[in-house]
Amino acid sequence: MKIGVFGGTFDPIHIGHLIVAEEARYQLDLKKVIFLPAGRPWFKGDRLITDGKMRLEMIKHAIKNNSLFDVSELELNREGATYSVESIPKLKKELGGDVELYFLIGVDALADIHKWKQPTKLMEMCYIAGLTRPGYVDFDWSAIEKVLARASERIRIIEVSRIDVSSTDIRIMVQNALSVRYLVPDAVASYIKEHGLYKLG
């Protein structure tokens, strides 16, 4: 059974996340996609991250009408920095059975995968699916394979729609009292408003 794992901070989750997750699910013929919100991502240690339970609730609101999407609290329940190489085997154990995991990441993050914790071990445990925008031709296999042997056997590049929206943009828009309708699901927009998230001071 092929399952996608979509890691990220999701602060907040937005339509771009949902669209590329659905396109990856279809193109890779995945049984479902599991969103894996990070607890304390090591690469964002200098930025204040919204409480994990709130990010989890926003994801639940965003995916509630899609039975092919799910969410895992695995990394939110751990202390300290979280690393994919530690989370993937735990998630495999939770899922049980004959599971083949595809770790979904943007191609920009994929270019730095050799800097991750134990990237070779990570690729032994799951496939990596690099999500790229239409027309992207700059991916450099040689740079990755210099440090990660057989990378091209474990990494798939798939083209997904280019959605010009980011969590950073949404936080700034909320801070400036601008509407984020249609950039996030309505239920997520309501949650942000109800809990006063992303407002200055």
C-alpha cells in the first residue's frame, strides 16, 4: 500500500498545500496522504511557531471533507527538534502492514536534502517525491548524487500546479487585517479569526 507523507509546519495550512497534496496523490497513485505537522522544526528555530495543537486543528478543519487525507500527531507529541529520519520509522510502525511511504517535499527543499539528518538512511526507509512547479528544469541530480549515492533510484520528481500563496503571506495579511478568504479553507479562516492568530501584539 502506497501512502504519501506530507511534512511541514502548516502555520497555517492553505489551499496550495491541499492542491499539491491531491495532485501528488493522483500522480503517484497513493492510497492516501498523511499530513505530518512538525512539532519544533530544526530549520525554523529562530521563528515563533503557532502552538502545535492549533496547527493540528486547522489541518483537521482543512481536510475534514476528504477521506483520502489524514493527519498524524506523531511529531507534535515529541519534545525538542523533530527530524524526518526519526519520524518515518515510527509512522511506518503505526500504520503497520505492507506500507510503502512516499515523503512529499518541495523541490527547493529537496535540493538541500543532503544537509538533513542522516539523509541516506531516510531514503532507505521511504521514497522521496520532489514536488516541482510547471516548467522547472533546474534540478541538479549530479549535486545530490555526489553526497547521496543512488539518489535517482529513490527520488521521483513530479510536476504540480504552481500556487502563489504561502503561509508567510497569509500571516502578514492577517496582521494587516486583509481578507484571506479563498487562500485558506473557510473553516481555517474562521479558526484563525476565532482564536486571534497571527495578529501583532
